[in-house]
Amino acid sequence: MIADNKLYLGDEDGDVIVMQPGREKKILAENTMDSSVYSTVVTANGVMFIMTRNNLFAIQEGAQLKR
């Protein structure tokens, strides 16, 4: 998924890699989700959703952690 000119890729190891789109492989960040990411990262209404095997994460700038 591309958002804010960044490419987001999840993998079976539980990592979400943030890359700059383009011909050269430039990794901007790597985030560990602690469980396999089998779905595509999606955004809606300013919220990024990442689903792992065990959890659904909703990430929004300025949001507070809820458990």
C-alpha cells in the first residue's frame, strides 16, 4: 500500500517495512508487530489499519494508546 509517498509491506515474520517508492530500495523504517502480517496495510479516514494473525492495529497521528 502506498500512503504519504511511502510503501508499506507486511510479512510473515511480523514486520511492516516502510520504503520509499522508486527504482532504488530505500528502507525508511521497519516495525515489528509481534505476529505474522497476512493482509495488506490499509488506510481510511486518516487511520492506518494493520491486521496480524492475532490483532488489528489502528494507527493515527496524535492518537492515544487504548487497550
